[in-house]
Amino acid sequence: MWTMPIMSQSSPCLWTRLPQSSRSPCNRFKHACCSYDGNVYVLGGRDNSCLRDFWRYSVVHDEWTELNCTGESAPEELEEHSMVAHEGFFYVFGGMLDSAYTKWRCPLWVFDIAKQKWVHCQGKTSSPQTQMPTNRKGHSAVVVGSAMLLYGGFVDMKGSSQDFWSLDFDTMAWSLLNDSQQGSLGPGPRHSHSAIAYQSCMYLFGGLKGLREQRDFWRWNSSTNIWSSLRNKSGPSRLMGHSAVAYKNGMLLFGGGESQNSPQNCLWRYNFTTQTWGQVATLPGTPNPPDKIHHCCVGLGPSYKSNPGSPDSSSELQPRLLDGRMRPFKNKCFPAQLTFLGSEGGIELETFGPDRCYGHKTLTQSSELDNSKEALTGKDALRIGNCLTFENKAFRKQWSCTDEDLLDEEVGDVGQNLPDLLLVLGGRPCSRHCPISIWQMTLTDS
């Protein structure tokens, strides 16, 4: 795992690796990831074979938990599948190993996040007469409104597909938005591309048309049902196997390559307002990010445009940030050295709970720190032993209070009010018999 602060579209960024414990998923690629309620979920993928495992990563605790992925409602081994979140459920599509029965089955699985278990799909997908997409790999899936939009993918022996499907979450009914007869009106057949949702639109970049890499950039407007080709002169080169997320009024795109054997480590940012691309450089004197292909990027925090219905979404987070409850983080990262965190920088702490024990002393007035406007240094910082600090590595669990209920409540609050984080998980090249590679990126621009 790695961390990266970005000050602006043209400012340099800082990368830091986050080492993982042995109690974590193995390194992998072609997996699926999704964030929900301050946690990151990782499903399947490949190492030396196709995997059937499901994990939850707590960013606050820096802990992995393996979840159940067995039973008739759970998916089998999957690779190059998709996973999206909507109103307390994960929707997983595609990625099955092709066999004779896959064309007779809709490869859709649903996970109840609150109950932490796989559940049967309900609605029209159970009817054999219902039109629905077949199994595919390397497609894209995003949530716009109350629907999942699914584009393209590699379909068995047919190759790249240009089918564009919509799944209505309310009725669980599929509808085909375009097919092979309408390919000239949109991106056309492709797989191993990236796609994100922003407002009422879906944005799609690059991927493979057959065996040829692409660098075209498209927007689907769900209000008009029209594809538009966007300018991309100064943007990324031809890419496949890359990953993208929505951030504020733009999109972040990382990694990928012009072929399976040429992974890159470029980070790009597209501004929806100015319709311009900019490459984000690495801060001089700091480690370069890894070359990655077939990885996953996941954003957490209020600035990331998460799926509608997720507690991470901006619309859900904003009231929580304004309801009077204290936020543990000021969401301000320093690329320069801070003395109390050594040479790797950290995050300034803004507020502390009144009458809580903090290491060797109790703070009765949180305003003592709020009004100081200075980062904690020296002995004062060392005394605060039970708060969460951010070291551009991970959130360290340093609690010393004995009230478990209070601790659980505080940690839950932290999970909802994380600073903006971008996690880059797994990808090729990957080391066998090693924990999953994770890099973390913290954006601090306004």
C-alpha cells in the first residue's frame, strides 16, 4: 500500500509504501475493489491461478478481515470482474472462467454489507426470458442514479464487446442501451478500459479494441442518452489495464500500459470544468510510484465522488461534517518534515474529545489545540498516545483508554471522516507468496 499527497494539478506528489502484515490477502492482479463506510473490499483476481477469496480492509485500524465467499449465493473464482456499491449492497458482475453453462446464467452476485453475507438476486434477472448480459471480463461498471451502467468487456470467443447495459437496482431489470448495430455512435468494442461516474455522466478512457490499445476519451450523458468524444491531445498515451476514480471536479487515472508487459506509473488528472489533462509529478527526492497494470484504485473521503447510496459519498458525508461532531483530522498533509513524525511528514490534528485521556495527560478544552494553528511538536506530541496519527504510511492504532464502547464510537466516527485517500491495490508485476501491494495517496489541494 502507498500514500501520496497532491497539492494541485501541477504540484508534485509524495508516494509512500504501506507494508502489510502476514494476515492479509496475497498479492494479485485482475481483481475487483470497492470502498464503503471507511473500509475497502477486495474480491478475487489472479496470482498464479484464479482466486476465490473476499477481504475487508479497515483503513483506520490498518487491519484485514477475510470474509465468507462460499455457498450457493457466493461467486466462484473470478478475474477481471466488476464490483460497485449501492445503498448497502455490492453488485459483482462477470469474471467467470468460461464453461458450457456460463451463457445460460447471468453472472451477477449481490453482497449485503450490513449482514456481511452473499444473498440471492431478486427481481427479473431470475426469469429465463429476460434479456441480460452474458459473462464477460475486462468490462467497466459504474453507478449513475439508481442504475449500474456496464460497458464492453471480452466475451469468450467473440472478443471485445460494445454492448452497453443498464441494471435498474429498484426492479433488478436489465436493459440494453446500445448494441453492435450502434457501435459507430460511441466508443465501440473494447475491454480492459477504465470508467468513472460523475454527476449524471459516465466517462470512459482507453482500453483494447481487439488487440490494439486506445487513448480515446468518451462521455455518456444519462439525461440525453448520447455519447460524446472528448478532446485528449495532452492526455495519457494509449493505455490498457489502468484504473481511474472521480475526485472533486475531475478524474484521477493511474498506471496501465501500452501492452501487458509494459506497466507504467504515471498519474494523470482530468479537470471536468476546464476539460484539460495534467500529469502529476513525483516530489523530488521521494520514491517513485510503482509500475502497475491490472491493479485497482479506490478513493475514500469527502472529495471522492463515491457511488450514490454509499456513506462515503459527498452528499452523505457533508451533513456529518457539519452536525457539530468533532472530526479527528484537519485533512491537511505536509510534504515537508515534521519533527514529531520524523522525516516522512504527517497530518495536522485539529480537534480532540473533551475529558478524554490522551496518553499521559487529559485535554479538557479541545480549543487549546484548535486555536493554536500550529502542528504539534516535541514532547507535547509524544504525550498524545492514543489518538490516530497519519504518517504517510498508515493510521496507527494507539488507543490507551479502557472504555471499549467509547473507543468503538470514536473509531466509527473516524471511518466516516477520513482525510481524502486514494489506495492503489495489487496489480502486475506482483510477487508470489507476498501480502498484497498497497500504496496510499492523500490529496490536499483545495
